[in-house]
Amino acid sequence: MDAAGPQVCDDMTVEVALSVMASARTGRLRVCDNDGLPTGLVTRAQLGIVRDGPGYSDRVQLRDILGDRGPHAPVAEQATYRRPSALVPAL
């Protein structure tokens, strides 16, 4: 584990990710694809917004939140949360 938090796969659901965060006592997770390549970071606050949103279901996965960003995206872009319009209402 590093400063970004535990590493998890992007097919993990939001509920499981929140449980992992609680168990690891961390506020963020490093998300990787099935090849182990980093695809972004998610925070407890971001997952809470998604979970409380009108489009949420227990099948929403981390890859649904991160969208198209992948290991070739700039690091600053990977670390920035992009609000999926279908899941989270605009504030």
C-alpha cells in the first residue's frame, strides 16, 4: 500500500470499495484495470456522492465512475474525478 491507498480492480462495486476503505482505514483507493495498470483514484467522498445519487444501483462498478480514463491519460487527469452525468446530478 502506498500514499494513494490500497490498489483495487476497476470491476469492484461501489459498496465493496467503501467496505475496503473502511477496513483499510483510508479515504481513497488506487483503481487498476485487469492488467494491473492504474486507471485512477477514487475517494470516499466521491463514492458517497455516487451511492447517494438517483442513478445508483448495487451493480455500479468503479470503472463506471472513472469512465474512459486509462493508463495513458495524463497523471493529473487520472487523479481528477469526472462526474458521470448518468450517476451523479450536477451540483
